[in-house]
Amino acid sequence: MLRESTEKPPARAREQLLEKLRERIVGFAALKMQRDAAEDLAQEVLLLLHEKYGHLDRLEDLLPLSLKIVRYKVMAYRRKAHRRGEYTQVPVDEIQVAGDGVDPLSAAEQREMRERLVAAVARLGERCRKLFELKLEGKTFAEIQAELGAASLNTVYTWDFRCRKNLLDLMGGSWEKSG
């Protein structure tokens, strides 16, 4: 009789066993997923152990069974997250607008500058347009001298200076937006 009074009731013993088991389940699941999801998963496993495996009352029986259930539930969790696209989701504040990182205002300013430049180049003389064309092709001043038939290299330098000044004047006196 004395022995019966010192023993814990079986329900209390199972409850303590499940508490210890819960810690192990959460630790195991947390290795494979986020902590809050691991705690939710541990609750699901404990509920399943309580409903389907209430007849098991030893840690040696419950631990391997619970870890096997956790593995299956983790795989199911990952499949579900993959189906939903949760691994590829990006928070809204981290979304980058496409377009080489150029904001719409800068893109509009660049487009406007390009239009002004094209219009100004079209109004340049033939020699200046040819000089700019050769420079854009990567020709050296000596090569440009030979191509344009200039008397000396200094002549090409002078033409280049005057053409750039003329282009700047046609652009409104500034490379920046006019007005």
C-alpha cells in the first residue's frame, strides 16, 4: 500500500514523458526548419502520439516513432512551402524595379539628353561629324589625321576643339538640361 501511494499516477508520468519528448522533437525539427515552425510541428506530433499511440508509455518506444513522424512532417512542410513558392518570395520593400537600376526620372533625363545630342550633331558640319565618328570608332588622332588628310596633328587637335565647342553651343551652351 505504501508503494502505491509514492508512485506517480500513469497519466502524470506520461505527461512528463511527453514534455521531455517535446523538447527533443523541437530541437530535432529546429535543425531542419525555423524555430516557430518547429514548435508548431512538435505540437502536431504530440497530438498524433496522444491520439494514435496512447498505448505506448516508454521513451524507448516513443522517441524513435516521434522522430520518424517529425521527418515525414518536415518533408511535407517543405513540399507545401515549395508548392506555394515560399522559398522564392521576396518582401515587397526589397523588390527592385527592372531597368538597369535607373529610376524613371533618370531614364527620362538620359533620353532627353540623347535626343538633344542627336539633334545637335545633325546640325554640325560634315568634317565635325566625321571627326566624331572616327573618335567613336576608337581611332587615334594620328589615324584621324591620315583619314581626313590634315596637314599636321595639331590641325586635328584644333578641329577637335572647335567641333566640341560648336557642339556645346548647339546644345545650348551646357551639357546639362537647358532651360
